[in-house]
Amino acid sequence: MDTLNILKGKADVRFNGPITLSNSEPEPDIAIVKLPESKYNEHHPYPDDIFWLIEIANSSLNKDLSIKKNIYAQAQIPQYWIINLMEQELIVFRQPENGDYAVKITWQKPIINSLAFPEIDIIISQLFNC
């Protein structure tokens, strides 16, 4: 996903790799994690290492909106995005609290800024070219 190359030098963008949570090791489609990348030679990223997670949903939308969302919220992942390929929409979850996300936004604008890097513009349409 070339779109996320804009994070080079700021974060490690990991594809289809496991992360370590308190009771599971899910494999999100994309994990944006803290540097240095070498840190993960010894262990998978922990919740404190994660800026945000992205799932790319085609047939997995229901699972991504329920099971995975709950797992990530319980782990206090600050931001979780779902790229819904069927509807060509980006669903953004923020502010984990009490095992769920307090904020859910179906993003309508052409550009989004992550909570971790508000100065970096991410063009939504490019996220669908996975």
C-alpha cells in the first residue's frame, strides 16, 4: 500500500503480521507501529507499540465490525480503521473505553489524518487500491 509510504521514518507499517495482546495474537491486515523496526525481531508489537490498526474488509466486514473491533478496543488500541471495499468507505473507530470505541465515524472527507500523525494527510481514495 504505497499510500502509507508517507509514514516512512515515522512508523513501521506491517502487513498481515501478528500483534501480541493480553489473551490473543490477531493478525491485522495492516499495523502501524512505533520504530525501530528491529524491536520486533524479539517479539510481536504490543498494544503500547501500536499507533493504529487497519482491516481491509471484503467478505470479513461483519467480523471486523464486531469481533475484531471488540478485541482491539479491549486492548486499548487508540485507533482502528476498516477499509470497506464493498461500499468504498472508510470506517474509523477512536477513543477505546470500557471494551468498545466511543467514536465511530464513516469518513466522508477525501483526506484523513491519523491521531498519531495529525500533520500527515492520507488520501482516502488511495486506501482502496490495495
